[in-house]
Amino acid sequence: MPPTNHFNMPRASTRRPPWPVYQFGFGNEFTSEAIQGALPPHNNPKRCPYGLYAEQISGTAFTMPRHKNRRTWTYRIRPSAAQENVFPDTQLATLLTEPDHVTPERLRWGPIPVTNPQEGPHTFVEGLITIAGAGDPADRNGLAIYTYTANKSMINCCFSSSDGDMLIVPEKGTFRFQTELGDLVVPPGHIVVIPRGIRFAVKFFDQESPGSTIYDGAARGYVLEVYSGSFELPNLGPIGANGLANPRDFRYPTASFDDKTVEYLSITKYQGGIFKCRLFSSPFDVVAWHGNYAPFAYDLSLFCPMNSVRFDHPDPSIFTVLTVPGPIEGLAVADFVIFPPRWSSQENTFRLPYFHRNCMSEYMGVIFGAYEAKDSQRFGPGCSTLHAAMAPHGPDAASFKRYMRSLADTPTRSSSNELAFMFETSKMLKLTDFAMTTEYRDTSYPSCWNGLEGKFEPNMR
Ligand SMILES: O=C(O)Cc1cc(O)ccc1O
Ligand SMILES: [Fe+2]
């Protein structure tokens, strides 16, 4: 049995079998060879070891400053260029990023059952549904938010987005992400980031028989795709050199390859459209690679939360796991923030999220359990909310009243089985038809703040 973390979930950040072998360290310059000697002594020899083809994948412009430059050299059985003509795809309509509804209303959605809206068997890529977005991949500016369900592994089929890096947050179902650079096993409570342009297939994983191919399962989760920049660790400022998400806990794949000459379907998202082409062999044919442009996974239970130890409720930026900085210092294109299990011990402090209006937009979801300031029946795992820029929100009336009756100065520990997250963006989001009209939208949501009656007791100080 793999060891468990304090969410009682399998802990994939171990080097021990049966998990794939990983390399560790955020943004490191890695080397990996599935067969000894497959890495050539320099990037681009005329003849590579074992006759392999050399191919570079550039994640940043060639000329980016060294500390921002991202690229990986792959040594593969066939070059990716050996693919058939590309055609627009007409099947994956729910994945098109064309959100055009505008509303400042507070929105909430219930969990989408794994069989909907794609009735019957569907893979991760078939079950991705665009909820909201901003900007345009053509300008390399903006982002998209998706939810997904899946009950079938992607077999002989791969996906990549030419539009941006994708951060995937599983809520249900353990996946094996087969990528060009190797495998990452990602259970709920972990996240994975697949950089722009890297091909991957999403397969179900059975920890009891890790080597076998599992065709079916039940999975659900959330995705954030950013069209500019990439996910970085936030600066820590006066916190110091350690804390929040520590670089050593980010795990990267090691080379492992298929040498299969079967027909593959390659699906690509490009400028918001979906395109497909046939390959005549597996795209997962990289025998060795080196570089710093690679997918990675992270176990959220390893996040080291910081907080106030005397009074007041810090802003949720204190729980930022990853950020995509924008051109203005301190103004993120998107932040990925979690609300991890922790002790709350502030004195004379309203410890629930304060009532607020935020210039940023906040999309939230639940991975495990409940969220401290919301009705757990209506904001449980698989649910989501969107509080648009400047939309007033905070604890619902029932949570507020419950909290005000509690003995708040006693240190309290949130349950280890609770984990919510937020995608926070400086962009103004538009919503898709699906988001506005789905039967899973809970149109009664704004009424959760009814019952917060006026309070003013002039004789009380
Ligand atoms: O709206 C939310 O629940 C997220 C949130 C949490 C918090 O503790 C402070 C501000 C905030 O936006
Ligand atoms: Fe908020």
C-alpha cells in the first residue's frame, strides 16, 4: 500500500513503487533516460544514440532571459512532424472557449453527475466543459475555466492545448496522466499542470494493480487554463525562504515510452477551436529528455499554511499555491489558492471569510468535505461558485449566525478531510451558455444572504 497523507489519500509524492518514478524540484533543469545512454552528449547530434530523432519543445521565446527560459529536448522514435493533415473537430462543442454571457450575479453550480452531459462513456477530453473565460488566446492574454467528468480512459488518443498551460484539479477519480515526458499519477487532493503544447492522455489508475490499463472509472474535477505566462511559485517576502508550497514537493515525470505503431487520434485546442489529426504511432515515444519545460504534479497536503497568530483574518493570498503573474507587479492573471486543513487561533477575530467585494473574480470549488462559510449541502465536492469582480459576498446567513454563537477564541482545527480551492483572476469573466443554462446551476444561490438583518445597537460599544 502506498503511504497516505493527512487527507488519508494515497501519497503519490513518494519514490517507492508502485507509483511511477519521479524527479523533484519546481522548475528544475531535469535529465531523464528510459534506456541508459539514450541522452546524447549535446542537444542536436547528427546521429543520436539508438538512432533516435532529436526534437526541441520551446515553452518560451528563444530569447527570453535565462531565468524565464523554458524548453525541453526530446529524443524520440519518430518526430512529431510525422502526423496527418489537421481538420476542425465538430464533436467537442462543449470544449469551445466562446463564453459570451455577462453578469455580475453571484453564481453557484451543483456537482455534475459523471454521466452528464455526455451521456454514456466519455473520456476526460470529451467531458471537458467550458464554464467561463476572458481574453483571447490569439492575443496570448486571458484564461478559461472548465469542469470535467470522465468515465473512460483515453486509449490511442491524446490531447494538447496550444492556447495555454492547464492546471487540473481532480475532485473524484485517480488518473494516470501519460505525457510525452512520462507518467504522473494524480489522485484527488493533488494537482497537475500540463504546459502548453505538451501532448497527454488521461487514463484511469488502479493503485492495486498500477501496471494494468484500467479502461473505466468515475472522475470529476476542475481546470484552469491561462493564455499568458505560466504557473510560478509566489514570492514569500517577509515569510522567508520556506513555507506555503515548497519547491522540493513538486514532482516531475521520468522518461517512459511506448513503441506502438497503432493509429492515434491527436486532439488539439488552438485559438479556442478544436482540431484533430491522425498519427500512425504513439506520440508517447520519448526515450530520453532533458530540460525545464515539463508537466508536474503536487500533493496539496504538503502545503505549509501560514496565518495570523494573534488577531485578524489575513487575505486568502496567504494560501496561494501557484500564481501566473501579469505585467503589473502584484496583479496576477490568475492565482491558484487553497483553503487547507489548519488551526485557527486568532483572538477577538471573525475567523470566517469576511464580507467583501473584490476587484478580482473568484471561482471556487470543493475537493473534499465542506467549506467553512457555506452550506455544505449546496457547496460540497464537485460544486462551484463564481463571485465576479466587485460582487458582494461572504459567509451565508446561516454560517454567519452559527459562527457568531460559537466560542471563537478557542483554537479550532478544521477537519483534515476538508479542502476547497479558488481560481482568482484579475480578468473580467464571461460565461458560456452551458454555465448559464445548465440544470446544475443553482439559481437560488443569492438568497443564501437573505436573513442577514440590519444590526445597529447605538447603546452598545
Ligand atoms: O470568498 C471566499 O470565500 C474566499 C475568501 C476567503 C477568505 O478567507 C477571505 C477572502 C475571500 O475572498
Ligand atoms: Fe471571496
